[in-house]
Amino acid sequence: MRANVAPREAARLEALQNYRILDTDAESSYDAITYLAAQLCDVPIALISLVDAERQWFKSKLGVDVSETSRDVSFCAHAILGEQTLVVRDAREDERFRDNPLVCSEPNIVFYMGVPLSTPEGAKIGTLCVIDRQPRELSASQVHSLEVLAHQVVLQLELKRVSDQLAAALERINVMEELIPICSYCKGIRNDKGYWQSVEAFIKSHDNVEFSHGVCNACMARFFPDVEPLTPGELAGDGPES
């Protein structure tokens, strides 16, 4: 049975894309987490699964060879619908999964437990899950340990996101520290390809910013002497003083 679409699916997918993690190479920091998850729960399979629009992709995998499966057959697509850890003791007896090809054939899933990977904003982007080919019962300590490890996965993703932002910011600073040719008349800026751009176009090409336009008080006094300049409070939207 295909899982329902997660609440606020568009925002969830945007949160996943913002990490820029899909289809990246294996990393030891994530592989260490799946290894620990499998050891703690004494299971042959552990995955860090990220649920994309039409697939689930494994950032880290232990015990399986495939890197992704269709979302249609994904257990994790069900797990991200709730706030709590999803436990399926015997998928062969669960109407949601008993006809699932992942149950009826390789990897022959019987037991599944998936902890949702929840971003700081609450988006469920995937799971840390453990799988066995026989029914199981995990202790409260094992469940809690898996939930702690899932939190570590999110911390790793957040660290990567912040690191990427810092790297981009440093690159922008390096660009701005270079000698920038500016036209003495129109104040246009010549880019590194020799073309002239407006200041707005140049900055937008190096950062994701939007502009609103106004007239500063000095230019108001020069070009519009009959118009009284706005006070700082009025510029902030407080309106004229009474």
C-alpha cells in the first residue's frame, strides 16, 4: 500500500533539497551511524533513508546493495507521516505491507523500525531505520538509542548546510574584496567577462538578494527640493508624527 502524501509536502521537499545531500557520495560520518544502529538493535540491515518526491534514497546503507527504491514501496514513506517511531513487528501480517515486493522478495523485510528525521523546523525528510528478516521486539533502551542516533543524523545534515552557507559567504566576501571597476558616470560595474552591469545585477549575480528602490535624503534635497524628506520613523513605516 502506497503511503499518503506527507502533510505540507512541498515544504518538506524544499527542506530536503536545501540540504543538497541527495545523490552525494558515501560519508564515514553517516556510515558510522548506520553501523551503530545495526549493532545496537542486532539486525542485519540499517539505512539512512531520505524520502524524495518519487523515491527513497539511501545516504547510508548496511546490509543492502541498492541505493534507492520507489517511494511507492517505501516503508519510510509511512514513517514520515507521524511524529513517533514506526515499528512493524511482522510486515507479513500488516495489511499496509504484506503485499509489498520488499516483503515478498529481496530483501524480505519482516521487522522494520524507522525513526523520522525531523528538521529543526519540523519537516520529516526521511528516517533512520533498522530491518530484519524475522519478527523482533526491541527494548525501550534500543528504541531510545535509535532515536538518539536519528537526532545525530539531523545534526550532521545541519552542519553540512551551515558549512555550505559559510563557504558561499566567504566566496562572496572574496569577490567583493577584489578591485571592482565602476563607471564614473552611471556607476555601473564591469564583471569579470568585460560586460557592464548595474549594481543590482552585479550583487544579485553573487548573492540571492532582491532590491527595493527609494531616494535618499541627500538626493531628495538635490533633485526634489520642494518635497520634505521622510524621518527615520516614517521610513520604518511608523507614519508621520502627530
